Amino acid sequence: MIYIGIESSCDETAIAVISDKNRVLSSKVSSQIEVHKKYGGVVPEVAAREHLRVIKRLYIEALIEANISELDIDAICVTQGPGLIGALLVGVGFAKGLARSLNKPLIPINHVHAHIYGSLLEKNLSVDSVFPALALVVSGGHTHLYVMNHSLDFNLVSSSIDDACGECFDKVAKLLGLGYPGGVEIEKLAKLGDSYSINMPKMMSKPEQKMSFSFSGLKTHMLYLLDKEEKPIENKRLSNICSSFQSEAIGQLVRKLKSISSDFPDIENLIISGGVSANLYFRDSVEKLNFKRIIFPELLYCSDNAAMIASLGHEIYSRTTRKDVFFDCTWSAYSRYMEKR
Ligand code: KG4
Ligand code: ZN
């Protein structure tokens, strides 16, 4: 079986081809960072138009790189949501057209769930050996912790009540004048600083807040802190600010993982995924937690890509006996299938 993945939920257009052994035959990503940089964040209308401009070329390039023709395609997997509606429509429209013209099943995919599958790519792991697991997705739009008893059991147990962790990195980077996206820039400067130099509030540390994440309070704290700083902020001070901020933003993730995992003593595996999982300070901090196996994505698959979309599609499609539900190209067919499980 050959699966095509299509992703267009935010500011990356991506097309991938994977085989039924979960091998990535090609994974093309066209980033819009340069286009949105001058606005300091993603402009939805501009994003949708960019997707429209590149999607067909990217699709052709993905087929060529994978060395396949359209006749080899067995199923099409596309990000259904969450995401920017105009941006999503481009990928979904393209995928529906493809599915109809090739008369192949269309598998709608939840982008946040797919990030978890991004962490398993090119790892030579059997999916069955990974679950049960806790799975944390830390991206620009989501901070979601799932308990997964099996490969398609996305049981959300904790999420952010306001900003996502990556969003907080981006907004604080903007306050610091570091550009967009800000996570990488903050990490670079944080490496040169002292994380203990500036006191940060310990967010969400009351017992009743155990099951939720929150990042907007930390962002506001940074806003007030930076207001009082003498400008321009001198280099050493800037590194110290980044390092102290990063230590608390990541610190909250790690504290929550530690306390929530104690409620699930039988779960020995942890999967970390999403754009923020590229952060090495985060990886080092998580490594210290008490899990039997901790799985991080390859750096290539931390941020948005279509191989993760195809990989989850592969898992869904290969597990269902009702293959026909996917042929009518509707989301309701997919929901019916997921509800029945
Ligand atoms: O998963 P992703 O590519 O897109 C979404 O689905 O949102 O995540 C992008 C987010 C951005 O907020 C970006 O700043 C953050 O991941 N990010 C990082 C790092 N690399 C990317 N945050 C902290 N440290 C990094 N090294
Ligand atoms: Zn994402």
C-alpha cells in the first residue's frame, strides 16, 4: 500500500508518500516563514493563498522523489483540522479532488493526533510495542497530554487553558524583538544565559490546577518584566532573561508530566511531539523523568509535516475492516468509524 499525506493547517504546505511498512518514501515541506516574518506572525489569508500557490508543485515533487506514479497510490490522508480554515480548505479540496479522480479512499486526519505519529517515524518501532503510553504534544497551537491505551485511543487528559507552550515562546520572542517563529531564537540565547538569574513565577502549581497547563500568565509576567528593563537590553542580560523564561516554560511541562504520570503507574512509555520537542533543554529535562522508554521525534518530524499525517492514516486504515466508509470522502464517515471503535 502507498499512502499520500497532505498537510496545510497553518504555515507549512506539506506532501508525503509513505509505504505500508511506515517507510517515508518522500516528505516535502514548503515553509511560509519568510512570507509571514514581516507581519510577526501567521496571516491566515496569506497562508491560504500560499498553500494554493505551491500545493500542486509539491505533490508532483513528492511523487517524483518517492519514485511512484499516481497509479501506485492506494489511499489519501489529509489534515481535517484543527487549523486555519482557509488554509485547511486548500489541502482538503486538493485531497478530495485526488481521491475522487483516482477513486481511492480519503482518510481525514486530526493534526494534533498526527504529531504523535510523527515521533514514531523512521524509528523501526512496531506501533504495538509503544502503547500503552502517555503522549504529550507541544506545538504552536496545542499543549495536549493524552493517555493512549492503544494506537488509536486518543484520550485527552490535560491541555492548556489558554496559550499553547510554543505560542508563549513565540509571543515572548516577539516582545524581545527576536523575530518569528521565536522558539528557536529563545533557545539559542538561553544556552548562553543563567536560568537561575531571574525569578520566574511557578505557573499552575496549586493542587487543583494539576490537570491543566497555562502559559498566558508567564507571558504577561514577561511583558511587565521587560517593561521595566533598560533598553536596549545588553547581551548577557538578554541571555539570562531567555534562559530563565525557558526554564519555567519547560519546567511547567516537566512538572506536569511528573505529577500526572503518577496517576498512571502502569504506563511505562512516554511520547513527546510537536514543534517545541526540538528544544534540547526540553529533551534533557524530560530524559530525567522516570519512564521505561521515552520517544522523541527525529528533528525533521518535530514541526509540521505530511509524513505524520500519512502515518496516522495508515494506522487508521489498516485497523479498519469497514474500508468502504472512507470512499465517500466525507468527514461524517470518518466520525462514524471512530465512534464505532
Ligand atoms: O508543531 P509545530 O511546527 O506547529 C504547530 O502545529 O503549531 O510547532 C511550532 C512551534 C512554534 O511555536 C515554535 O516557536 C516552536 O514550535 N518551536 C520551538 C522550538 N522549535 C520550534 N520552541 C522552543 N524551542 C525550540 N527549539
Ligand atoms: Zn503542528
